[in-house]
Amino acid sequence: MTEQKIQTEDEHIGGKTGSTVEKSKEFDPNAPVVLITGTSSGFGMLTAVTLAKQGYHVAATMRDLSRNTELARLAGQAGISDRLQYIRLDVTDADSVQEAVQAVLQNHGRIDMLVNNAGFALGGFIEEVSMDDWRRQMETNLFGLIAVTRAVLPVMREQKQGLIINLSSVSGLSGFPGYAPYAASKFAVEGFTESLRHEMSSFGVRVVLVEPGAYRTPIWNKGLGEIHRSDHSPYKDKLDAVLRYSQHAGETAPDPQEVADLIARIARMRAPRLRYALGKGSRLLIIGKWLLPWKWLEWIIARGLR
């Protein structure tokens, strides 16, 4: 493993952004430790702040440490800067994954909780999404999540305790037109997590899925930007409808703090259940998928995209 360079938060904000690890000055050695992926924005950032307020030492990971400015600002406002450690982690890079996990262990000696949050939404109609983009979607949302989980599992297994929360999506429960790559990646996360929960139950490691619906996070802007479209596409009208729906959903979605608060509640549970769906329309969709004939559900989704 390459040597991890440690800096204080003030040094980073002052412009030294090339380090792999940035660490606050003091830590309570008895506090639980959580590793969170994708903390530069959205659910990951809010979860980092929320768990730090709850007393966790937070290993806040992100691909680019220069993007920790907003998280550092929120932590400073909340008076929890000493509970955050900023670590560079690219979930698609095997060396980066191992180095990040080892950095946490070197500083704290254990990992009590893992929140697999890193991911993005890639859209487009199936015929028009390149195979390179399909692979890129899976590399981050699925294989990256698996890689980080595998790196942490030996630690939790030997500790005989731990909690793994995988951020899935309502798109992991029902596929929508125009977002097949994202839905496929999240459906895969669902199956992976079910198997993982079975495998780790005898080792004292709890495994949970959190399945948000639409929330006001940057994934909507990123997802819309990743949608492939062409004026000459045979899918143009349908794709335009998907874009309008997605734009409206992003603008009217609820506060993403709800997801961070749920994760904090799960962290306090002795025996959490496997799935927690929340957010606009998510529970209704789940109920509808299980109770309604598929043709009815298909008609409802098609109608919503007119």
C-alpha cells in the first residue's frame, strides 16, 4: 500500500488538495467508525454529517478530495469537524479501495459500519446506449459497491459485528423507460444484497437495503446530462417525455435529509429488516407492482410519461 499523507482540514481548504487522506485533529477512540462512499454531495454528504452528529467517526470518501469543501463547511457549522476524516476513494480502482480501507484501519483499528452510496444514473433508450456506457454504469454502481464491500467484509467478520447499508433505489424495484442502465445496476445491487445478508447473518454483520425514490440530489442533473438523445432518434418523442418527467420529479422531490435520517435510525437498530423504501411514490409503486396486473402498471407508467 502506498503511504497515506495526512493533512488537517484547514490545510486542505487553503489549497493543498493533492493528498490521499485528510484528517481532523482529534478523535475519540471509543466512538464507532463508519466508512461512506460518495460523500462529496447528495445522500453521502448528508449521511456523513448526520452520523458524525450521532457520534460516529466518519471516513468520508470521494474520488476527488478537492470536492470536500461543502461537506467541510457543513461539518464546521455543526461543530463536528474533528469527527470527519477525508479519504480519496475511487470505487472503480482496486488499489484505491484497498488503500482507503487500510487508511481507516490505521487510524481507528476497525470499521463498524459501511454505507455504499457512490453511484450515478445513466439514461437513454437501450438501443442507443453504447456498450461502453453500459459497462461504465455497472462498473461504478455494482462492481464498485462489491469491491468496497469485499474489502470491508474480513474486518467485520473478524470483529463479529458490523452494519452494511447499500443505497439502492426505487429503480431497483421497477424498471422505467429511458433509465435501463441505472435500473439494471440497481436490480443487481438488490440481488447482491439479499445474498450478502444470508451469508453474513451468522457472523453478526447486518445487511440492509435503502431504496429512495426521487429526492433533490445532484443525481437528477447528472442523470439528465447522461441521457443520450438525437433529433433523428426513433425514440425522440418518448425520450423527451422521460426528460420532462425526470425534470419535474427533480424539481418537486422532497428533502434528501430524510434518507440520511433513516440511515442514522437504522444504525441504532439491533435487528433492522432487509429493505427500507422511502420517498415520493416509492411505497405506492411497490404496492402497485405486487398487487396490480402488469398490464395495469404498464398503462399507469405510460400515462405518466405522456
